[in-house]
Amino acid sequence: MNILEKIANELDTFSKSERKVAEVILAQPSTVIHASIAALAKQANISEPTVNRFCRRLDTKGYPDFKLHLAQSLANGTPYVNRHVDEHDTADEYTAKIFESTMASMELARKSLDTSTINRSVDLLTQANKISFFGLGASAVVAHDALNKFFRFNVPVVYFDDILMQRMSAINSQQGDVVVVISHTGRTKSLVEVASLAKENDATVIGITTEGTPLAKECNIVLSVDVAEDTDLYMPMSSRIAQLTLIDILATGFTLRRGTKFRDNLKKVKDSLRSSRFERKE
């Protein structure tokens, strides 16, 4: 049962205030997915906390999560583009939808992250003899961004988006190395094989992937971000943004864990790049 059906079926069980917000949503759901919580509360003539209580009553984690479920209820979207976008959307409409759905997905991802697992991953990365980042397709972009972030640190870092290079690197890995494999679906056969090879050679494998997937089962640690995006049918958008943000989190944790002396070295790296840029105009 989608969220709109659930609201309609439970309409008679809502309190007076909850019914007001339910009626506004049922009357114009396509408008609500773009409305702020303040705008919805004003239209229903209720308070913002009442809107949040209403959302949680429907087993969502709050208003952003509710809007994500509502958007999913309205349409499956245009295949191979984005699940929230309709074929005849104007530039204003699809621009608003992409921003809105991405922000809602990021809030969901933030709440789903296990910070103890992040902390353990940062421990392993800071102690690693070598760090490897592997991904294919859209996830290769994320792996390359990870290389850009970690390359400035004083630890050997490699990145490959070629499956043969990934396999050779995994075979040559050893105890003390950390291999980070990135895949939203967790079902890419070659990446699952690479993770297995790295483990067989005593490397620690961190998977940025979905829990319970074939890739997750081959990893020592799984960093899972809860982004409901079917990348078999739509372009990977929110999932890619969530992965990039997770790389930023790991890089930040690495920097903080290494301490002041390490950050002083980062400053030297930054300073060395100044001559490559034009001076900023006042």
C-alpha cells in the first residue's frame, strides 16, 4: 500500500488536526511534494509539530521522508531518467523535483548511517599500509573522487575503474591494506569477485553498498546508505550524491584522527597549489 492509499484508508482514524493535513495532501499531493513544512502547516491551519506527528504516524521518519514516500506514490517517473520526473515536466518542474527528492534522500541516508561503523572504518583507513578505491560506471566517479580526497594524505592510495587492473591490484593486496569497493546495487559480478580476491589475500574490504547484497556478503565492513533508488531503471542520482558525501565523511574522519601535525602537512599541500591558480579578485 502506498502512502496516499494509507492516508485515504486511515482518514477516519485521524485526530481533527491530523485530518486537516491529510485532506490537504489528498487534494493536491503533487503540490505538497514541493512544499515546505511551514507552507503545508499554514495551508492546513495547523502547527508544524502536528505535521511531523502526522508523518511519523504514517511510519515515516519525518517530513522529508514523508515527501519522498509521497513522490514515490505519485508516479514511477520516466524510465532511464529519474523516478520523480514526468515526461512532460517543464524545466522549472524537473529542476525543483530533482533538488527536492535529492534533499529528502540525503536526510534519509543521514539517519540510516551507523556512526559506529563509520568510526571503525576510519580506524582501519588511518592504520592502512595502502588504500584502494574501486568502482564501475557511476560508482567509478565516486571512487575517483575518493582518490582526489585521500591522495593528499601521507598514505599510498590507488584508484582503478578498469576491471583487469582492479583484479591485479586485489591479488597483490596483503594484510594491512584496505580495499574500498563502491556499488549502490551491490550486484555487479566483477566487483563482487574483486572484493572476494582482496579478502583471500588478507586485505580488509570496506563496501559502500546496500546491506544484504552479494557484494556486502564479501566485505569485512559495510557502509550502507538508505537511498531507495532503482538504478536498473533510472539514472543514479541521489545514490551517487550519498556515496560522495560518505567519502567526504571518511576523509574528514581520517583528517581529524591524524591530529594537528597531520593537518599542518595538509596546509603545506594546499599552499603548494596556490601558484597554480589566478589570484582571487576582490
